[in-house]
Amino acid sequence: MTMKIIAALFMDDLELRQVPGPSTRIDLAGIQFSAPAPAPCPVTVAPHLVVLIWNPPDGKELAALEVTFVKLADHQASAGDELEPLARNVQPLQIEAGKFNYRLVRAEIEFDEYTTVVARCRIDGGDELVVPYTLMPPVE
């Protein structure tokens, strides 16, 4: 069995803390699916994405996490269409069988307009988990 993405979210901060057991808690702050632009378009934004991963007890301990950022309109194109990514991140995973872990992904995304992009997350070319992020006009 392969590793599984159990959640992926855009967020401001992540904090780990130990509790009895031994067990670890992950505290996430500032979960978001949209944000005002820091300046008028065109603008570059670098949202933080956290990807939570579980490796089943019978899972292999090495894999690759791939996150590709594309415009929502492109994501909705016909199956099999080649999409031009706005940003892409690939990183190795080494997670002990039966354990959980996380990876942080920070991509610099250039926005020419206020729109929605999606982070397409997958492990070893498997099923995708899609997370939207909408850039809104700046707050005046």
C-alpha cells in the first residue's frame, strides 16, 4: 500500500506539541482558502500549504510528494490536457510504516488577475487532492 494524503490546507502557522502517550499534536493557525492581494495585480504571492500524510502499517517508507499549482479554469479543462503550471514542488518522503508526518510547501505564484488557483497534491503519481486558493483585490 502507498502513503496517503489525509489533508492539505493553506495556513499561516503550524506548531507541534507533545502530549502524554507519547503522542504529538499539530496546531494549525490561520487556515485559509482566500486572501486579499498585498498589492494590485500583477503580484506575486507565496501562500503556505501544509500536507498531512499517513503511511499505512504495510506501506513502503519512501515516496515522492508532488504539488502543482494551476489556475482553476485550467484545472477544469478536459481530462488529458497538458496544463501549464504556475508553480511546482516535488519533494521526497520518508515516513515509517504506520506513522503520520507533514510537509510544508511554499510556492511563489504570479497572479496577473484576481482569480482562483488550485494546488494539485499527489504521492507517487497517485490520486490527487485538490485545494483551492483565491486571490482577492487588495483591501483599501
